[in-house]
Amino acid sequence: MVFKLVNFSHSFLILCVFMTISCMEEEKPVTLGSSVVEKGISMTSSKAVQGKVEVYLISSTSTEGELLAKALNAKGQEIGRSKQILNLGKDDAKLVSFNFDASVNLDEVSRYMLDFRKK
């Protein structure tokens, strides 16, 4: 009886460790492109998990435009994008969320970069 209990506990522990490791997804880094930095925008926090990117942006000047979140692979090539209209006043801040659709292979994404759409 004691052997069965120990064997069950050992198996349960291994299963828990495996499930924890398999459920943990590596968070991808988020960087600001030059067009964002040039407009006086800084980022104080970011979170990128399962095709959703959230960034907290602070603007030192009034800024308006279409902000793109680009999904980049290990070679730095764009493999997906999501967009949001950004409208920040001077000394304003906002949490901005981007959602990538299912067509983007998230396993290939190594990082995300925010940039303004070129006019």
C-alpha cells in the first residue's frame, strides 16, 4: 500500500512539473522603432503573450497617427502586423493593445516592434 502511494505521488509530481513547463510561454520582447522614439514616446511596460501585445506608452508631446505592432522573426523579417490609431496629448499616457490574428505563426515570432505607419 505504501509503495502504491509513493509511486502515485511521484507520478503526480512529474505530471505537475510537466504541465507547468508546457503551459509557460516565453514572453517576447517589445521594442520601439525610431519613428516612435522621434515623436517623444517612451514605453514603461510591455507584455506579449499568445498573440496579444500590450504596451504602456507615455508621450512628452502631442502625437497622433497609426501605430503598427510588427511581429518579427529571428532574421528581423516582418511576419505579421496589427494596428491601432494612437492619439496622445502632451504629457499623456495610455495602455495600448494589439491582437495578432491566427494567420501569424507565433512560434516563429522572436520579438515585436512598434512603429508609425509611413505616410
